[in-house]
Amino acid sequence: MMMTEFAAPLPILARYAVMVDVGYIYAAAGELLFGSSSRRDFRVDAVPLIQVVTKHADELIRGELLRVYWYDAARDRVPTIDQRVIAQMPWVKLRLGNLNARGQQKGVDAQIRADMEALARHRAITDAVLIAGDEDMVPAVEAAQAYGVRVHLWGIEPPYGTNQAERLVWESDTVDVLDAPFLRPYFTKNPAAVEQVRSDAPATTVPSPAQLFGERHVRVPGPAPTSRTGGHPIVPSAWSPTGTGPMPRLGPDRMRVEEAGEHVAQKWILTRGRDNIRDLLPGPILPPVIDKELLVDAEKELGLSLRPYQEAREWLRDAFWERVHREFGISLGKSRS
């Protein structure tokens, strides 16, 4: 009897999805490149970053890309201008969670878990590239593997220690690391952050009392004023216990003000659109109605009044114009000029 010869089975073409936790990749890359995980300290060129990540996945997996899932967050789930650009990219699906007042992402992990398990259950993919670091991803990895999907975990090179949960690394089928040379072309230091650091640096010379106080009259130390009825001391917010005069008013943080200005500008552009850009012209002075709207919306976001702080209101307007300039290519200078 002749034995039947069977040909070796043809290799199955991989079909994969790339699933990116944007909060993780941005924070970890910022820590690696700039020593800061705060997004306001740097800018990200997201479109070429997505393209190079996709190319790297193709080189490693050698299969068919289903799509890239880009998991980010936005206030009230209203996409920013940059996120709208990403949503229009081919083969990219933008998934938005909510960004709370403290800048924390909510609902992103749940979206990743739901998508990964659904793709695996419906056999839409054979492999998943996951760029994340949270241990909350472990159940999603295990569920996808139970349906036969291979999970390839990518992380960002940590400047020290680790930035991924140990158990998540254990459960993944392969592990890869994106290092600083890979990421550096797509991340740039925010000039405003550099300026803020410089302004916070200690002065090289100590001013004299005359320079510091000028011709201001110095209050002679003494007891605080008392009420007429009970003789109890009255200590208003501006009263200095040392008796040297009113205490200085603590102003708002510049970066928070600028972030609020950009966010209000984003919402204005999304709701009004390109056709209404003429409402802002000729600039750089905003029309009174829009200027008031900007101030009110920013104060709501910041949770404080900017009315006493002229410089902060200028930061706000400049940040508004900066976003408009980037979107429409209009250069109108600074509001204070």
C-alpha cells in the first residue's frame, strides 16, 4: 500500500488590530523624553506617530491590518481639533472616553476591554497589538486569548523602574518596547512650559528692601481691627497677620489658564465652524460678545474668577488666538498689543 502524502498546510495570514491607550503612551513618552507626564508640557504630532506605529506593527506581524483603535479622552466627549483630524485618518477608529475636571480619563479602559473581546469573539482578528500599561487590561487579554487571539504588548521605555503592570506583561504573548529614538521625532517640548519654568526659576540677585517695596507705606505692626459689638478680631482675607499691609493676591496658574483658552477656542470652532471665522476679524482684539463668552466659559472650567487678574485674561485671549491660528493659519499677534 502506498502512503498518502499530505502537503504542509498553508500559513494562515494574520489579521490584526492595533489598540492604543493614548493616555498611557503620551504620559509615558512625556516622562521619558521631558521628565513630565502632563500633556500641557509637550505637543504630539499624532498623525505621523500613528503611521509609524502602524508600520512597526506590519514589520513584526506581517499580516493584514484591520484598523488602529485610538483610545483617548475629551471633556464631555467633545473631540478636540487634533482628535477630529485623527478620526478622519483611514483605518483609524477614534474612541473617546470622558476627561474630568482633574484631567483624568474615565471609561477608556472599559472601551479597550469591550473592543478586544468583541473582535476576538467574532474572529475578526488573529492578533492584537496592545499599547497600554494598566493591570485593568489583564481580563481583556485573557478573554481574547481564550478565543485564540495572540496579544502582543508594547510599552514605552521607562526612564527608570517600570511603567507597565507586571501581570499584564506576564499574560501577554509577546512584549516589545518603543524607545526614545523611536518616539522623539513626534514629541516636542511646549514653549509655554519652558517659559513657565524659566519664570519660576529663582532670581540671581536679591532685591533690596527699597527695590522691593518702593515708596509703599509700611504698616506699623499692631493688633488687627476689632468689631464694634464683641471686641473680636476681624481678620479679612487681605489682612496680613504681620501687620505689613494687604497680603498679595495669589493669581491663577498660567498653564491652566492657557489650557482653558485653547479648550474654549476648540469648542467655538466646533460649534461655529470655518464659515464664522470672520466674526473674529480683524483681530487681535476679540469682539466684546465673544470676549465675554470666552471669559465666562474659562472661569467655569477653572472654577475661579479671572476678573481681578489682567495678565491672566491676556494669557487666556492669547491661548484662544493660538488655537485659531493653528486651525486657520491666521497670525494676528498678541492680545496685549
